[in-house]
Amino acid sequence: MSKTKEKSFTLIELLVVIAVIGMLSSIVLVSMRGAREKARIAKAQSELNAIWKAMLMYAADHDGLLPPNGEISHCCDAFGPGWWGGCSNTPDTCDCLRTRLADPVSPYAQIPLKDPWGTCYIYHYHPGSNECNFIMSVGPNKSGDWWAEHNCVCDDDDICLFFGRGTQTF
């Protein structure tokens, strides 16, 4: 009678397989984080376009005037209270954005007040001035360069939609 030898994996072989699986999963997780961030950026760009379209529909029904009917609007909580002129809202409430932009355009679209990173969108509208008008998200780093945006330049990781200098009607 001959004895049959059972074949099995050695401890070293099992450890090597586990190590390879661990390395592959870490590579996948790192690449997923980049994809997740790109998806948030795409979502913010899409939301800015939806806000802009709602503003244009609002303007079509209000003699071409954008919200808030030609008044100056600063909704700037992402820049904090230290910027020149101060802010009228806090990062948690987005009250300025709600009262100056969201409420007037709500019949046209339900616009989000916060970007994918949890910071309020910024609406800056100075009709008749030489400043640039914009809606923006300060992006993943949650900080913006107020003066860059005033000059129609979207810096670092900010996501901006500019609608001209001194624009009042459309």
C-alpha cells in the first residue's frame, strides 16, 4: 500500500499571497480617492451651471435683472470675517446665499446652498462696478482668494462661474 501525500500551502506561501492582496487593495484605494475628488469637482461645476440657468430664468421674468434685482450682494462666508468689508453670514447657515439668491430663484430650480465639501457657494454681484461678478465654490481646500476672483481669475482649486464685469441685465 502506498501512502498518498496531501498537498497544502505552506505558511510562507499564504503570507506572500496575503501581502500581494494587501498591496493591490492599497493601490486601488488610493486611486479611488482621486476619482472621488474628481466626482466632487464635476458635481460642483454642474451645480454652478444649474444655479446660473436658474438665474437666467429669473432674469427673463424680471426685466433682465439678476437676483437680487440689481442690488449689491455679498455672500462670502467661505472667505471669513477677515476679508475687506466683512461677511453677513456664517459658514454653517448660508443665510445670505439663501435670502439673496436661493429664495428668488427657487421657483426656477432648487439650488444647493453648499458645495460638495460642505462650504456655502459664494455669490458676488456688483452691477455697474468694474468688479467681476461670479458664483463660485472654494473647492476642496475650502479657502479662496477674494481678489483673484474680483479680477475674473479662478485660482488654485476654486471652481468659478464668471458672468462679466459690471453686468446688470441679460
